[in-house]
Amino acid sequence: MTSIYRYCFEDIVTINIISDAVNRINNKPALEEFLRKTSLGQDTYIKILELTFEAEPIFKTFIHQDNLFRVKIDGLNTSNPFVRRVVGTRLVEREYTDKVLYDLYYGNNFMDNVFWYRKV
């Protein structure tokens, strides 16, 4: 069994994906690899830099460990600073018109829409 403290949010500095102000992503293969590993039950993480319309950074760190998703959403460098943490057991992808959305569930309970990007 792996340690629950194997990953630390502050230790993850690599940005895997940048989502621009209109939610286009620059590195879809990194997202696909993260999703592939989680579907196999492997421990993995990904860090996304999401830019608001005002080009303010929101850092989203997704850690999948022991079949549990831990998500930290860090908007401390925005005009309305915030940090939010969400935990769930399933990350569900769904398509909606021109978007791909990722919803986090804990069991059957919806927790949050944690990420989305615009289809190009």
C-alpha cells in the first residue's frame, strides 16, 4: 500500500496543460494519459493552469491515489482569491455542445465540475 502522503500539492510544479481564456487546451495527450492511468487504477497526478478571461491564473492539481481523486483549485492570484479542495471517487467525462466537461463524484453524489475545455 502506498502512503497517503506520497504526493504533496506544493511539490508538484510541472504544468502539464494550459487552458487559455476561452478554454482551449494546449496538451490533450497529457490529459488522455492521466485519464488512461486513472482508468487502470494507477496512482498519478496532473497540474493544469487555467486562465480566466482577465488572464488571471487558476492552478488545478488533480491527484489520483488509492482510487481516490484529490483536487486542489488554487485561485489565490486572481482578483477574488480562493482555494478549494474537493475529494471524489469518480471523474466523469461528458460532452455538452462544444465543450468537454469533467465532473467529480463521491460515490453517486455529485461534488463539483472541476474542469472543462472547448472542443477545437
